[in-house]
Amino acid sequence: MNWQALVLTAKLASLASLILMVVGIPVALWVAYSRRRWKFLAESVVALPIVLPPTVLGFYLLVAFGSESWLGRWYQHVTGGTLAFTFRGLVVASVLYSLPFAVHPMVAGFRGVDQKLLAAARTLGAGKFKVYSRIVLPLAWPSLVTGLVLSFAHTVGEFGVVLMVGGNIPGVTQTLSINIYDSVEALDYRSANATALTLLIFSYLLLCIVYSLNQKLVLWENR
């Protein structure tokens, strides 16, 4: 087991999933309750990473992070560094790539909240912020946890986007999935198997948490 890659992967997944909670909740609320006719365009953009090959997304992010793009030049002017082949670049790429895995469960949870409760709250004079913070978010908390867990797990298993944007720099951008690839290339199947088995068990336990929360939510709604 490459402990350096393990720590880096855990750090990357934790940061990305926490950022996705901050970004994903308002996005999910807008998708769940907006009545804009063009909302489907925004939903399609959010869902794009699900169907887009990781190498395609990784390529365009690498171009955007480079010194030839306005974003890359602006970031280099402000910070003196680049996003490409850095841990910060991996965080940005992971947030974009895992966005639908955080947003979609939240949208389902928000849409599942009884609309009569929201209408009653508005009748009593509650504003949007109070309705969302006092009613919607507390009632949809299992979906928030599901989004957090899925985005964390998805980030842990990233390969194509991570390799394109971050390369394979030990201690900087080398995650567990890339470490497995390196071990297989070196014909070190024992090391690859140990790391892969760890990720398999970890992924299974996370899915158990997700399905357990969903089951509890169904039981709570039917009681």
C-alpha cells in the first residue's frame, strides 16, 4: 500500500466533497424548485460529466488551466503559479467531475419534500431562506449525506481526469487509482491487488451507508 498516495487521495476527496456541499446545495435547490423554461439547459450542464469521457473533460480542463488560456494567465498573474499538474488543479477538476454525483441526490431529496409544508410556511410569512433552511434542508438530510458520500467515493475512484490534469507526480498528484495503474505496468500485481482490494472494500462500505440512508428515508416517509 502506497500510504503517500492514500493520504493524498483522502485529502483530495475530502476537500472536493466539502466544496461540493457548499456549491451543490444552492445549485440543487435551484434545479429542484426553479420554473425557468430553460432550466433543462443548466441541468444538462450539471449532468454532462456523467456521460462525457473523463479524458475529454480532463483535456479541456488542462487547456483551460494552461498559460495559453485567459483563465490560466489570470490565475498565474494572481498566484504566480499554474493549476495544471498541481494538487489545487486536481481539486478544481474533481469538483467539476463529481458535481452531478452530489447534486442529483440532493435534487431528488428536495423534490421529495411535501409541497404542502412549503406552501403553509409561505402563507405564514416565511421567506425563501427560512423555508429552505428550516424545512427543506432538515427534511432532506439523508439526500445531503448521500450526495456527500457519493461525491467522496467518486473522487476516490477518479483516474482519467486526474491523470490528464495532474499527471503522475508522487506526493503531489499521484492518487491511489493512478498508483494501481503504475503497479500493474511494473508487473507488481501483489501491490496492485492490495490497493485495489482496499478500494473495493471501502467503496462497498460507502454504498452500504448510502442504501441504508435511503431505506431509512423510505421508512420515515411511509410511517
